[in-house]
Amino acid sequence: MLDIKLIRENPDFVKERLSTRDESYVSVIDRVLEIDTRRREMVKSIDSLRAERNERSKLFLVYKKEGRDVSEIQRRVHQIGEEISSLNKELEEIEREFNYLLLTVPNLPAKDVPIGKDENDNIEIRRWGKPREFDFTPIPHYEIGEKLSILDFERGAKISGSRFTVMYKEAARLERALINFMLDIHTKEHNYTEVWTPALVKPDILQGTGQLPKFKEDLYKVEEEDLYLIPTAEVTLTNLHADEILSEEQLPLYYTAYTPCFRKEAGSHGKDVRGILRQHQFDKVELVKIVKPQDSYSELEKMVNEAEKILQLLEIPYRVVLLCTGDMGFPASKTYDIEVWIPSQNRYREISSCSNTEDFQARRAKIRYKDKDGRNHFVHTLNGSGLAVGRTLIAIMENYQRPDGTFYIPEVLRKYM
RNA sequence: GGAGAGGUGGCUGAGUGGUCGAAAGCGGCUUCCUGCUAAGAAGUUGUGCGGGGUAAAACCUGCACCGAGGGUUCGAAUCCCUCCCUCUCCGCCA
């Protein structure tokens, strides 16, 4: 959520930044400003009516003690009460729209984010490793998995539908090994605190990180319960401190968690239908940082390095891409994607996304810290995949495949198998 | 799921219709005194939204908030209703 004061005081700046994502936000901001003015006028008159009511209620007591007639006060206070409640009804409506609009406006892109429309305008920052030269034609992971009988798409579809897969033996073990490996690296080498979280959360938690109210279509909801399945552990980890005022000494906080993630993948029909690249349920090891504002951009760079470290240890080629304004997620002010080399597709595919949301999520989730002078500020929050486990599995199967249809397990993972 | 108890400020804990944003203690902060493996005294110490003020603060001021939402009342932390959560016992259960 953007700071309404920023919108009020620098509307042109806000519009300029938002229009790098989409022109249509300009009119939304105008509407926000319009409603904000009305809102404040109403709050003002309601507050002064309340002040009057408080005043008269005190008088009431005094009169009563003095034995004077109080019926006039009674009448007036009652009348004020009715005026307040009718104004309140109006205000509620205004605030409903105001809040909805504010909650559906995305974060402002940072100044150094390239302006662009879609992924074609992203900027490659660096590459690591050289794609292997095969002396045979590499096959996709789903063919490898089916031949080895370790990936079962038919039965996945039978028991759960499309975009669900069953894994056996080496695939299942590798999945588990990767989770442990990633968590170990992040906790032991990068100083993250390991966390285990619920996978079902309340709606206001999803509002805190930005999935609600705008992206409801992509979330699974439990019927008859006001609970949603998390699309990422970013949701639970970031909201750990929702509604809290942290002390300055507590910062920075680094959290990592393995959780399953659930996404409806609405709007990606026909995309990546084969294999386990895009599933309704997948595993991810997530990284979340809660930091002081002045540190958030250096922490972002560090976080990308920490995610990269996993691929380096696995010795799988990848590249780092800086997303352009049009390709960035809703709460992000700056995002780096890590894309891993997929031989069967002869290209890099996203395996991690690391974002600084500045105070966008902190403001929604009300995560603040008190500085040395006793003043409260919103923290900055960052999140990144460290990494998507299923996609790492794909990368291993494909990059380390042998001509006989088997594949090699990277050295660092052997002790986990 | 059933029965009972309870949800108050950073913590403990008073408060059953007005003078309560809320006693007291602890903790935190500031100052003073003393002087040395710290003790004492005084003051101060919640959050949010408005208005005024400032270069920005400080500061002044209005309103709201005592689990959440509704209701009764001239007036609610205090009474009523609904919901949520915690604890104890029983049941069930990985």
C-alpha cells in the first residue's frame, strides 16, 4: 500500500512512477485524491460532532448534580448521535472505496528499474556457468522421469487433476534432499532462522503481503472456512510480525522456510502444460528479510547472492535478470529473477524471484520498528525464492542427464540422498 | 464436539454505567544526587486518524481505540447480543 500522504503531497511523482507499469493507474490516483478529500472533510465534521457530544455529556453530569433540568441536553445529545450515525454510514461507504483503491494500487518501481512492457524489456545482469555441450540430444525432464518411472503424470491427473504429479523413488528423494540442502545452506552459511509455518492463512494475512484483494482468482480457498492455502511462504514469514512494533535491535530479521505452495495458475492455460514446471502444488524454500529502510537495497543484492549460491553449489548454469517495470510483481519496487538453464528448451527459465517491497507490505501488514529516539517507522520487507524446489529438480535432471536416460546427482547432494 | 473460566497499555494487574486512555507494581527513557562490580530521588513513558505549528522536529489541539463486530443509553472498558481467541476438564484424534 502506498502512503496516502505521499500521494497527497506528490501526486505527479506517484502518477509518473505508476504509469511506468500501466497508464491506467493515473486515473485511479485521481480518484483516490478525490475520495481522500471527501473522506477528510467527513472525518472532520464527525469528529467535531463527537467533541460536542462529549462536551454536553460532561455538562449533563454537572447539571444533574446541581439539580437543573437536563432534558434539553438529553435531546440535543440524542440528536447529535443520530447525525453522527447517518454521517458514519456515508463515511463507511467512502472508506470502503478508498481502502479498496489503495489496496489495489501496486508499489512504485524504484528509480533504477528499467522501464518496459514485458519480459522482453528485462535486463540481463550476469551469467554464471556455461551451458553444457551435449553429444546427444538432451530430452525434457518429463521424458526422463517417465522412462525411469519416477514421475507419474497420469496418476497425478487421476487423483488430483491437471498440473498435479506423483513422484517416486529418486525423484521423491531428490525433492526431499534439495529441501534439506537449501535449508542447511541458508541457515548455516547465510544466517537465516529456520521457520516452519502453517499452509492455511486468514484473508487479512494475504492482504498484508498483497495477494488480496486483487489476486483472489489465483488462490485456493478452503470451503466453508475463511482460510486460504498459501501461494508462497513469503505470506507466512512476512506476516510473522504483522501488527507488531519491533525494536531497532531486533533488525535485521532473516527467515527461511520450506513450505508447499498452492496456485490456481489462472490465466496460464496452455502454458508449460507438460512436466512439473508449472504445478498447482509445488515445494519452495523461501527467504524473507525484515530490515531497516536504509539497508533494504544492499540486503536485496545479498539475498540474490544467497539464492544464487544454491545453483553454484549444484553447478548449474543460470543468469540473473533485472525485471522491468511492466514485468514486476504487484508489491515489488525492484525485482531480480534468477533463471536456470533448461537444456531441452534451450533457454533460461525462472527459478527464483527476489524482491524488495520497501514499505509496501509493511504498511499493509503494519510492521514497524521503534528507533533510538522512540519514533516509529515502517520496516522494509524482502522476499525471494531460495529456490523453487521442483524447478531445481528439473534443472538437475536435464543438465545432468546421460545418453542412457539416467541422470547424475550433484556431488553436494549425495550426502542428503 | 461438550462443560466451565477468561481476554484491559511492553509485562503483571485494578477497574461493573459518567470525573477512565484507564490505579498500582515491574520494565523502558530523561534528569539529579552519590560514587563504583551499583543504589537512591524526581519526572516521563500506548497506537492510529485529523487540525494548528515548524525548514524539519519539538510542541499545542480534536477524535477514536480496554479481543472483533453490532445493540441499549443523554453517556459503555463497564450492561445485552453475535463472533474470534486463550486456559482447565471431558470426548475424539495424527
